[in-house]
Amino acid sequence: MNILNHIFESRTAEERVFFKSLKKITSLHPANLKIYQKAFTHRSMQVKDIHGNSVNYERLEFLGDSILSVVVSKFLFNKFPSAKEGGLTKYRAKIVSRENMNQIGLKLNLIDLLELDQKINFSENIHGNLLEALIGAVFIDSGYLKCQDFILSKIIADHVDIEQLEHSVLSYKG
């Protein structure tokens, strides 16, 4: 029995379902399942670590948002070598917009992995928040290069139409 099978078999049934769902979404083999569990824990659960810090997706969301912006910026910089700074900024804004992140998070069914107090209502932004938290977890667990590959292959390639992006016009608020 190899080490991955041993690790997988030592998990609870619930953890194995979670692990399989993550692997399907990310195409990665999560090493630190706890960081992913944190990425899908809502603050309504009121979980604290041994130091009294809240355990929920919000800090990972912050990190994931930053990593996403860097990866998308690099992608656009390479994809459009003659584009000016303003055009690249508009493209990036369109890709990382709250609306777009919400749509992608919804398509990935990330909400199905969320652990929350059933009494709570949340906005549609939860889908994008979870996507950004997942990106943060991938970064922490697998490093920048694998996170970049995840973003490029599972977000950009699967959910961003570059030709449509080139022809779209952002509103003045974009």
C-alpha cells in the first residue's frame, strides 16, 4: 500500500468525500486537508484554534484574492504583449470581478463543501469568496507554481472566454 492510499484510508468517511471533491475540482492531491477544511468553514461555525483565533475562510479568501490578481496579471501581460497598462487593468478587472468569481464558484458547486450554521443566510458573494479561499488554500498547500497552474487551467481556461474579454466593454465603474 503506498503512502497516499494509507493517508486516504486513514481519513473518516466525511473527510474522504471532501478529499475526493477537492481532487475533482482542483486536479491536485491535497496534502494538508485541514487548510482546505478551513477554506470551507463559515464564520457562523464559531470555530477557534488553540490560540483563540477564528478558523474560517476569510483570511484564505484575502490571500486567494491577492494570488489570483497576480496570476491573472502575469497571464494577461504575456497574452497581450502590445496591450497598454489601462487595457490590461480592464481585462484583469473583468476576470477577477466579484460577479465573475461568483459565477465560477457557483459552477464549481463550492457551496456544497461549505460547513456552516444552518440558521444563517448569506449573499451570492459566498460563491466567489469560497473560490478565493480555495485559491488561498491551494497556494498554502501546494505553493505558487501549482496554484498558478490551478488558476490557469481550472479558472482561466475553463471559465474565461478570452475573445469575449477582448471585445467586452467595462462600465465606467469597472
